[in-house]
Amino acid sequence: MIKVLEKAGCTVSYNPRQTCCGQAAFNAGYWEEAKEVCQKFITDFKGNDPIVVPSASCGGFVKNYYARLFDNSSLHHEVQELKQRVVEFSSFLCQDLGITNFGARLKGKATYHDSCAALRECGIKEEPRLLLKQVEGLELVEMNETETCCGFGGTFAVKFESISMAMGEQKVEHALATGATYLISTDLSCLMHLQGYIQQKNYNLKTMHLADVLAAGW
């Protein structure tokens, strides 16, 4: 992601002390413990610069749920300012920078998975597709039910393993039906879940994050 942003002319500052955004604890019901992690995120990303995230899941959580955790607290105004600076990677490239072609090259057929967070938390659908259509040698094909959840959902995959795996199986089978060799998304959590099933079945399908695709071939 940093490689692509720098090619776009951005000066990127990466804080090596950053940790989790707090979503895992929040979704599991541990709101007080989540607040501790979220407070560190707020401290780690002080400033005025855009906060570009390679995960719509993290970005959506910060933008949509930090305000609920810190409503009427001493951090209320800081959180309101923070969520205005958080932007998902593909949205930043297309909407903020207005750049869709990075000279990437990747030969083969690919299909794109709309993560729930990107689609429903961040309203992102066309941006990744605009970027992928500019990748030289890549044929982008749509799978059936592309907007259906892959079944990961964080702790959902642990608490409801059989349902989670069935949903992952359905998503992979839809991807394979397109004849694609690449399954691309903006969320590594989805890709991790799907890659586990793909490896178990020894399928000829490779998962890739959008940033890795855009950084390929140059």
C-alpha cells in the first residue's frame, strides 16, 4: 500500500507503534477493553493527515463505532475529528487523489469479492473495480452473489464454525465458476478465511489484496 501511495506522489508516514483498532474486542462484547485499545489508536494517529487503511473493516469500525464508545466523553470531539480523516485505500486513490492507473501488470483472470465492511460500512463498490480494470493483462469477471458475506465475521467464524465454513465454501465455489485464477478483495480478514478453505481443497485459486495487485509488475 505504501509503495502505491508513494507512486501517487504521497509522502507516507507509518507509525510502527500502531496496534489493533479495537474492533475484535468490541464485536466480542468487551467494550471497556476495546476502549483501551481505541484510545491508543487515537493517540497513535494524532495530527491532520488522512489516515489511509488497507482494511475497510478497520476503517468502517473507526468511522462508525468510535463515536458510540466515546460519546459524551473527554474524547468526543477528538473522535469526531478522527473519523473524518479515516479513509479506505481504494476510496482514497479514486475519490481523494483521482488516480486509477498505476501501471500495474498482472496476467490472468480475476474476480472481486465485496467485503461486508467495504460495501455496507464504507459504501465502497465501484472504486476497487475501477482500479482493477486498469491493470494490464488482468481480465475482471463478476461472480454470482458477489455481495454475499464470505462467512468470516471475526468471532462469528469461531462461534459458528460450520455456518462460517459453509458460507466460505459457497463464496469460493462462485469464484471458481468464473474460471478466475485470482480472488481479490480489500479486506485481508475475508481473504484469510477464504484462503484457508482454498488450501484445504487444494484449489488453483490465489487470494490477493487489492494493494498487492496494484503494486504488481513495476
